Amino acid sequence: MGLPEWPELPKVPDQQDLLHLLIETVALEELALAALVNAEAEKVQEMVMKGIAAPLTADEAVKINESVRGVILAAGDKEDKLLQKLRFLMAAKEEDKDKKDKKKRRKPRHGDE
């Protein structure tokens, strides 16, 4: 059996590009959370409309409410983690910027020219 063939890897991004890509993942996860919360809101609206059109038992309403509550709590937890991730990434981005600024401001020492 021969050695496996690996696909050619794309160019490795530099730190700044990587930070931007990671920040973009936070935005995409936020978008997914918004869609999830919207779907749960539609579930509650459907419950209300069903209750108007036909009697809705208390057990049915409680079951739907508990389901929505669980999803919203999980979304809130995820939101907290995304905020932590974003803060970490922004701090790393600022640190990278500060390092680049220091390099630009560094005056050549004797013999560094």
C-alpha cells in the first residue's frame, strides 16, 4: 500500500487575515442564532394562533413554552460565549496592531541602519 496523497493546502493566512476570518465566524454564528430565535418566536405565534382557532390544552402550551425556553436559554449561553470570543479576538487584533506600530516607530540604533 502506498502513501496517501494529500490535497494541496491553500496559502496559510497571516495573523491579521486569520483574526478577520475568526471575527467573521462570530458574525455568522450570530446570524444563525438570530434565525434560531426567530424560528422560536414563530413557534410561539403559531401556538397563539392555534389557541385562537381551536382550544389549546394547558399541557400543550406548557410543552411548547418549555421547548422555546430551553432553546432561548441555550442561545443566550451561546451568545455569552460568542461575546467572550469576540472580546478575545479584538484584544488580539489590538495587540497585533500595537506590535506593528512599535516596529514602525522604532528608531534605528547605531549599526542597525
